[in-house]
Amino acid sequence: MAIEALMIDSDGSKPESHNLKKYFVNGRIAKLVCVVLVVASGCTSEAEFSDSEATAVPKIVLDDDAQSNSGILDVPKDMTTGISGQKEFSPQSGGAITVLLQDDLSPFSGWAPWENICAWACRNVLDQVVETLTVVLPDGSVVPFLAEKINHNNNYTEWTVELRSGLMFSDGTPLKASVFKKGYDDYVKSGKVTSGLLRDARITSVNVVNDSTLLFELSEPNPTLLNVLAGPVGRVFLLEKGSLSEEQFTFNPVGTGPFTFEGWSPGAPIVLRSNPRYWRKDERGVQLPYLEEITFRQIADERLRLEFLLEGEGQILQTRSALAISQARESELTVISRREDNVGVILFNTLESPTNDMRVRQGLLLSSDQEELGRLASSNPDTSLAAQWMSPDSRWYSEVVTRAWPIANMSKAKDYLLAYVQDPKRSDRRLTGEKIAVTLLCTDDLQLANMTRSLKSQWEATGLVDVTLEQVGRNALIKRVLGSVTDQPSFKGDFEASCWRVGGESDPGAQIEAFLGLVKTSPLNVSNMEGDDLLSLVEAMNATGKFQDRLLILENIMLLLNAKIPLIYVDYLSSALIGNSSIEGLGIWTLPEGTSVLGQIAGVGRYSEVWLNGG
């Protein structure tokens, strides 16, 4: 059977790069600028944040460059191991499996999407019970799921969402627009998690048009609302006050998903049972899900989790470890992997001397061995080197940006550093000719410690830099980098260079807008980089929903941002679902219209079409 997915463009072509255009931004013209980089090298970090949205969906909006909903999926070379034989014979219904999950940064404390933070391991569970209006595909695009059609007005301030017919909650209650509206009014608007997401998405109200149609009203244009509807704001649940308490829902949520909670208490394994009222069937008319039961167990230790899988203590493993992925391939397990739009970096504070001087950042960048740093940071000999926020597995990736990222050059590095050292007005106020002193901040993770020691040696090999390594815990590092209102200026942060991560699952326009916000009011501007040239491009990107235009603008944002050197890249974070020989259908799932998709994103599985082969 052909593996199909949404293509980037309706004609199957890739957009041209550097075909620079003019974009109107708030009544003025922002001209895109093409920048030639003179920069190099990279790193990784343990400072991670969970995101729950993805990218825009031109397929379901009425723009001129609307995308096709079919085509052959171009599977990256590292996407699978041993998956080619799956689904060649009829799936079998029944049976139970165990999924071995990593630990999230936040422990499971409940399943209310408006109140409880739900990162990657959590979403492996919750996605099977409480579904969303839209879903994220492995290439980063977003398509309707519980929604059948989504349209917007000309300026992206009104979005009409039409629900699929025949949808039903696991308790037999039909899904109507009024149910979603009630959940929004009673819980989502004031939720600890969702209230901020609504504010960022500019959503002011949700209204019922008819039994199957909702109208989302926004205070400002937002062409990427579909991203939001793939996350907590778009989760569809049933909780009517008076019938079920919020506390009861937190322990046993009611959704439209293929599974229901059998029972759960904090710290215990999670057991899901198949939902006999699930609204989906496969192409043969067989009721989904195939499996009767799934048990989820959290095992923090990556090595132990893989050992459990190999010993038959579980059938599927979730990981974000490049080393575990490599070892699973060596063991000839089924591996569904993805390089995420989440990259480890060495972050520079552009308001703190000496890294506030471009010559210092250029010198440190060009004296770094990115390949060596990547190998040490991930313990993976096949590490994926990075030169931008978007990975090669994403539709937002630009080969132009990668080609513009130069290799290390010690001679040029020394020239830049020497120019700073000999400058009588150098920003660190040291004597002319004195070595540059840099403190490199990182967490106490063992792999990162190996990487930072190597980076210290590389920078000091110039003969012009002395490096002090400082290790702190994850939370302490985050506080140091984000800064506080008492900093001068506010949110300046307390570091010169630090391990960090950039990117995520949300729309790149939203991510970069936060990264470039005003220093005094934006703690997420962690490098303290500002500039009207960059902000104009970000405004232009966030003013249109046309993917090709947004891709071109993003490419130029990356070129311009990299030229200012706020950071050094290392390697992309990898995620994977790994299955043993008893599992079929892992990583292969079907959209409601019948389009088949291969892959996963962020290590989050879709298990309604997974089955046991009896082997």
C-alpha cells in the first residue's frame, strides 16, 4: 500500500530561495535582505521546554497557494529500521502491550489539559484518550482531525471550524459544538496552562454557529491558529458541571479517543482500555483500535528502558536519546525516528562583556569543532549537525541556510580575537593585550560536561582566551539565562555563554518572535538580541498564512540571525518510537480521509492502528 502524506506545495515543487520580494508590514514595506554568513560551529543543552503546537496548514485555508492533501511521503534515511514489511498482511484485533516511557520534566499530576502541563511522555497517554481538532504531521504541517473543515476570513481574525459528523465521546455522548464551547467557557479560558496559550494566540471568544460549527474570534490577525488547535486549546473533552467533578475528570478524563482510562493513581502504571464507541474504522471496515489494552510505564534510565524492551518487559519504547536510537538499530528493532526542530546551542549574552562584541563571538564560533561537540553532547557517532533551528526532517528546513554556515577556521578565529584583545576600548575593560576571559555555564549532565570541557580546550587553543566552566542544576541554569525584572536592564540574565536549546514544535514565526522580543519585557529573548531588520521580517512572516511566502521569509530570518551570531549550534534533538518484533503498524497511521502517514513527532505515538502479529 502506498504511504502518502501532505506535500509542501500543490504542484509538488519546492519554493525558490532568494527570490526576494517586498512585503507590506503594518502599512510599510519590509524588504527581505539576503545575508552572506561568516560564521561556524555548535553545541547542546539540558534546558528544555515543552511545546504542543506545530506549523501552518495551507491545505485547509482558502489561500492562493493551498496545498494538496496527497502525495508520496519522502521518508528520510534515518526514519525507519525494519519497518518496510509492516502492514503487508491483515492487522489482528485484540491483545495488550506495554509502552515504556521516559520521565517528563513535570511529573504526571493529572490529565486536565487546561490545568496540567503535558509534555512528551504525558502526550503518549493523553493523545489516546482526548483528541484534538487538528494534528501535527511528521513534516511539521498541521491537518484537520476532529475538525473536518477550517476556514478563515481575509485578515485571519475569524476562524470557522466545522466538526466531523458522527463524533461521540467514550460515554456515548454526541460531540456537538455546544459541548466544546462549554468546556472552553468553564475551564479553558481560566486554565493555568490554556489561559496563556489563548492570550498568545489572540483568541478572545469561541461561539456556536450551529450544532457542528464553531467560530473562533481573535483580537489580532493570527495565520497560525491551526497550530494552537493541535495542542491543549484544541483538545476536545466532556466535563459538564454537576455530572462529574473536575477532580474526577483529572483522574479519568472523557474524550473521543480510541482508548479510555481503566484506572490511574500518581506514580503507578497507566492502563488504557479500548473504546468500543470510537468513531473510526480501518479501510476494511474493522473497528479501531486493534489493541484491547495498553499499559504505560515510566522508566527514567534510558539504558534500563532499552534492556526492558529487549527482555520482553515491554513492546514499545519512547526515547529522545540519540544513543538509545543508535543501540536500537544495532539490535535490529523497529525504529521510527525524527530529528526535531529543537537544537542544542551555546548561547551568547549580547549585553554582557566580552560576548557583547561581535569579534569575540566570531572568534569563539570559528574556533569551535561542531562535529566533535555534537558527538560528545549526544554520545552518538552519527550526530546530525545543525546550522539553523529547523531540522532536515521539517518542511521549514532550508538548504540555503545550511550551506551558508561555514566550517571552523582557526586562523580567522585568531584574527577576530586578536583585534579585540588589542583594542584599547575593548568592552571587558581589560588591559590591551590581556587574554579574553569567558565563563561557560552549563548543567551538571555528564555528556554535556564532556562537551563543555572539549569546547574549553578548543577556545583556549587560540592562545587568546581563558575559559572558566561553571556547572549548575537545570532549574538554576534556566533562572540564570532568563534573568529577572531586577536585572539592569530587566531580563538581561546572568551569564556570558551558556548551554541552551532553541526551537520546538510551535510555529517558527511565534518562536522567533519571542526570541527577538524587547529585552526589558521579554525573558524569552535569552540572547538579548534586538534589531528592526529582524523584527520587520518576523512581522512579515506572521502577517501571512501562505506557506511559500512564510518559508522564504523564515530562510532570510535565519540567515540574518546567524550573521549576528547570538549562538553556536551543535546537533538536533532526536526522538523515536522503538518496537520489538511482536509489533506491527508502529509509526503508520491514517488520517480520517484515508491518507496514510509514516512517522512520529516528538516521540509521541498514535496507537489506534498498532497491532500484535502473534510472533
